Amino acid sequence: MARFVAHGSLRLDAVVPEAMNEEALKVLADGVCGVPYGTPVAEAFPEGSFSRRLVELDRVAGALRSLVGPDPLIDHHHVHIREPEGGTAQPLHGDAIIDVRPDAFDVQLMYYPQEVTLEMGGTLSVPGSHLRRTNETDTGRYQNLRGQTRLVCPAGTVVIVHHGIWHGGRRNDSAVKRYMYKIRFNPTVRQVRLWNTGDLADPAVAEELRTRFPWYENAAGRLEYHNRVRLWRALTGDDSFDLDHWVTRVTNRPNRVSRSHA
Ligand SMILES: [Fe+2]
């Protein structure tokens, strides 16, 4: 969880079995029916359907349970297809400047049924960017950022991202049609200690939260640490957690009146 809070994503390589990946190419080529905003998973994806079996795979279900809790709602889902030698690169963007919730977040699941090579134009994203709220494509003028990743992965990979991560679809420069299936989930419970928290006090947790990314400049990088601490406090319910006193300093608003002025 600390790694997700620092990176803004969780990658599960080849977590979907081969037979399901083969099936997915047919299912996704046929397209998926739209789901009204806020539909419970069980209603949106009937028992036995491909989508239901995908989100119920042990590791996928475990990750979703840890991040958004039980009974999340489907915000929307969509099959993204890039034709061979097709498409144009999307400008780098964050999806929602209006979403400034400090204590809740949606996640987007991205499933890749095929092996994605560099030429196939796997999703570009910027690790550690999810808590830096920007206005949609205002970041589009950045052609490349240090530390950005262009997804290259084995078949059956699932990536779950914080909805705020800066990302962009890429052009497909290969001769292979590329499929990606996206599902966005809304939580229905407070996102507090939803995962196995037995090791919360382990120093490795704070170390993970201190992860630095190459695009951070020294002073502005502090904003990411500050935002991570605030999210970590919300997720753990521990208002004393801090990294180098950054949040403690800026939340210090004493009420006591000095006697010399009283
Ligand atoms: Fe987007």
C-alpha cells in the first residue's frame, strides 16, 4: 500500500491465465456493453461473465479489496483498441483536476490480454504524479518527463492506477492490434486500513513513502511528500504519521494565547 501511495500504481505481471487472455481477445473485439455510473460489480458483471471472472481472480480481487474495499461500484468501463500502425499519442494528462478529495480515491484497472512490446504503444504514465493535481492536458506540453514509463508487459498483466496519475495512450507503431480493457472503480466504504496492516510500524513503510522520482525538483518534490503523508494519514487513521515533520509544520496552528499578550 505504501508503494501504491508513493508510485500511484500497482502492477501485477501476467496475473491473468493464458486461457482467459485468449478468450479476452474475442470478448474485447466484440466490445463490452456500457454500464450506468455507480452500478455494483455483481450487477454490472453477471456471474460467469469475462469481466466478473477477471475482477475475481485472487490477486486482482485482493488488490481491489485493499485499495477500494468491498463492494465498489463501477464508474465506467471501456475497451481501448489501437489499430496496427494506428492512432496518435494522447497528450500527457491527469483525468480530474476537480477531484481534490484528500481521503478517498478511485482506481482504474487496466488489463492487457496480449504481450505489449515497446512498439505497440503501451500506456505512458509518470510514477509519483498522482497527487499533483493538474488541469487535464495542461501537462500536455511536456513531451517527455524523466522517469516516465512506457508500459511493456507480458500477456495477462493488470495495472491498477490511482485515478490522478498523469498518463497518455500511445501510438501503435507495430503491425499488431493492441487491446486494453479499462474499468474504473468507486469505493463505497471509507478507505481506512482495508489491507493487511500487520507491518504498519515496519521502517520499510516510511522508506517506501520516501521514494523519489527523477522528475521531482528538490523544493517542489516536497509537495509530493506532503501529499503522500496526508494520504497515508487518511488511509491509516494515524494523524501523527509524518516524514521529516513536513505536515506537522504546516498544520501547526496553536490556540494558546501568550501570557505576555493576554
Ligand atoms: Fe485519461
